[in-house]
Amino acid sequence: MNIRENIPLSTLTTMRLGGPARYVAEIADKDDIKKAYAFASEKNLPTWIMGAGANTIGKDAGFRGVILLNKIRGTEIIKESPDELILKGMGGEIWDDFVAFACQKGYSGIEALSGIPGTLGAAPVQNIGAYGQEISQVITEVEAYDTHERRFVTIKARDMKMKYRETIFNHGPDAGRYFIVSVTVRLKKGTLAPPFYRSLQSYIDEHGETDFSPENIRRMVLIIRAAKLPDPSEEPSAGSFLKNVTLKSPAAIAAAKENGYPTYQKPDGSTIINSGWLIEQAGLKGQTFHGFRVSDKAALILINDSAKSYTDLSAARNEIKKTIKDKFGYELAQEPVEIGDKNED
Ligand SMILES: Cc1cc2nc3c(=O)[nH]c(=O)nc-3n(C[C@H](O)[C@H](O)[C@H](O)COP(=O)(O)OP(=O)(O)OC[C@H]3O[C@@H](n4cnc5c(N)ncnc54)[C@H](O)[C@@H]3O)c2cc1C
């Protein structure tokens, strides 16, 4: 296991913020997981699990503990039949490589999740979703290291309590308890059927597309994403910075509709308002707050143009949230996690 010292969090996160992490342990196999937790416990230090840092914000003080950087690689076909593919990938695999592999084999279920930055191990943590799909729809189980019981366990999908951006891995008493070693998904042979999620459907209509095969949906999603989402290697961001608003009651849904706010019913039955729409309507698109720019292409994305500190981010966030609260009455919640917040062992 390779352990490095005093590594700036800004180099490990796509938002490019944060002071030094005391230790960073590179996890190359299952044995390294145990070794890294033992190392932290010997030194009585907290731990934090990381993949590509695409949904993670570092704070100015850094992290005084041990970051476990997941680099466990490998993908395995568990079962392939004319109807379905059961595919298992190790947590350090790049999510989009996993998607590309499944699409190329012609199986449907994660094609709309093409192009999401980050690792496979992080994908179930916030139940990644895009263009009408979520990993919750196809995940069957994960293998994980249980830091409480100090052993490897299998967690079935039904026990993950997956909702919009929320699971047992990032919410509630077990947040941060499990190091996800591998993820298994069940995909179906076939194609998705219209109607598609708004922006995908618009693209399809505009270009007269009729091929909805996994590979072609992937191709279209990658084009749509490239046109509006910043490439983290060129423009630092953590993707959607604020979550969509989930309307929790029929009264809230009715009120939103009465106000003319566009609502969207998700496959799980819940109804949301796209927070990007709220931000855009409030006139914040393209505006800069404390070195952070609200993307003029996708209003949910905050791009770090020139900010160097978490204090700036905090100020920018508060101003944006206040504007939305004052104008629409909705309290927006931040999507990316902050190192040291909940996921400490
Ligand atoms: C430009 C851009 C676009 C994006 N678009 C989308 C999108 O369309 N949809 C979407 O859902 N997200 C999107 N995201 C967010 C991000 O890509 C996902 O959340 C992704 O899953 C993060 O992967 P990561 O490896 O970078 O996770 P990290 O940021 O490293 O970690 C995220 C969380 O998962 C935990 N974690 C990481 N690995 C493990 C593991 N092996 N075991 C247990 N816990 C772990 C971390 O502790 C942390 O709490 C986008 C981000 C960017 C920068």
C-alpha cells in the first residue's frame, strides 16, 4: 500500500479546493483496505474514502486523517445471456468505462448515465442519476468492507434505501461505514422507449433520431453533456452543486403547478422541480459570486474560475441559496459532500 503525506485536497477534488490531507493511502486491492484502516486506527486518526473527488469538496483546513483513495480495478461478466448481462466492476474502475463496456455489448440500463465523472465505487453512494436513469434501477448488490465489524460483507440493493441522491451510504447512521469494493448491476438486452427525459427527447426530435440502442443513446448523451457540462480537467466544478427540489406532498406539487413551475415525475414516483430552472429564472445564470461562476449553459453547475478558498465557496453558496429562498420559497441543498463531514469512521 502506497501512503503519501500532506497532499493538498485541491489536487484530489475536481472543484480544486482544500488544504492538505495528512495521509493519502492508495488502495490497490482488498488487503490494502484492511491495512489502511489498521494504519489509521494505530495513529488514532479519522478516515475518509475517495474515488475521483468529482462529488467532493475540500475545506481550507484540509483533513487531519487518512484518505483512502480507491484504485481497485477490474470488470467481470458474472452472467451473459441473450436477455441479460450481470456485470461486476471493482470500485476503482472509471464509471464511464464500465458504461461504455455495457453499451458496446448491447445491454440497456446505464446508457443514459454515460459521461458521469468518477469511479464505480462512488456511483451507488449518492445513487447517481441522469437523463431519466438512476443506478438504483439496475444495481443488484455491492461487496463492501464494513468498518464497524471489520469484515467484508455483501449488501443487497433492497437494503441500500436508494432515493434521489440518497442511500444508506451517505445518509443516516451508516453513512461512511462501508468501503464499497465492487458493484454488480443487472442489464437487459434491448432498447429504451420514448418519451425520454426532456433534454434527451429534444435532441432526438431535433435530429430525427430513431435508433434508441444503448450505444446510440450513449452517443447522444455524450454529445448533450459535452455541449453543456464543463470538463472538470479544464473548468473545475463538482457537477450539480445544488440538488433538485423534491416536492414532498400533493399540496406542494399543486402549489408548484399553480405557480407555473415545471415539475417532473421521476421513475420512482417522486416529483421534482429542476433547481437549475429556479436559478435561471432568478437571473443568476452566468453570474459570478466570490470567484465561482454559475454556468451559463447549465445553471446548477458552479464553476471555480478563480476562488482559492472554501470560505469563498461558502459565501457564494449562501448568496445563491438566499436568492432562491427569497424568490421562490424553496430551500436548496448542496449536492457534493464535504470532506470530514459525515463519512468518518
Ligand atoms: C462535470 C460533472 C458532472 C456530473 N454529472 C453528474 C450527473 O449527471 N449525475 C450524478 O449523479 N452525478 C454527477 N456528478 C457528480 C459525480 O460525478 C458523481 O457523484 C460520482 O459518482 C462521483 O464519483 P467520485 O469517484 O468522484 O466520488 P468522490 O467524489 O470521490 O466521492 C463521493 C462520495 O462517495 C464516497 N465514496 C467514494 N468512493 C467510495 C467507495 N468505494 N466506497 C464508499 N464510499 C465511497 C466518498 O466518501 C464521498 O462521500 C458530476 C460531477 C461533475 C464534476
